[in-house]
Amino acid sequence: MTTGAYTEDTLVQQTTAEYLEQHLGWDSVYAYNNEDFGPESLLGRSSDREVVLTRYLREKLV
């Protein structure tokens, strides 16, 4: 059995992201190893501990 085909990314993350995109119209961004932090960063997070993307949440709440 090869372990390369069965990872958390392929079994959980990609499957969940595809479901949310196809069935709920959500956008998904794979930012692993691609994100820096700050207001102008890819997701606008101040650190990796910030799990709620407040700039998008605030925009939708208004």
C-alpha cells in the first residue's frame, strides 16, 4: 500500500473544499506554505492563530 495517495489533504481537505464549492457556492483557497501575514496578505490574517477571516466576515455582515 502506498501512503502517498492517502493523506489528510486528499481524504479530508480537498473533499470538503470541493463539497463546499459545488453545493454551497463557497470559494476555497489552498494557502498552505503560500501565505504571509498582515493586512495585505493573501487572506489578510495577522497570524496563523487567526482562524476567522474577519475582513470577509465583516463585509458579509454589513
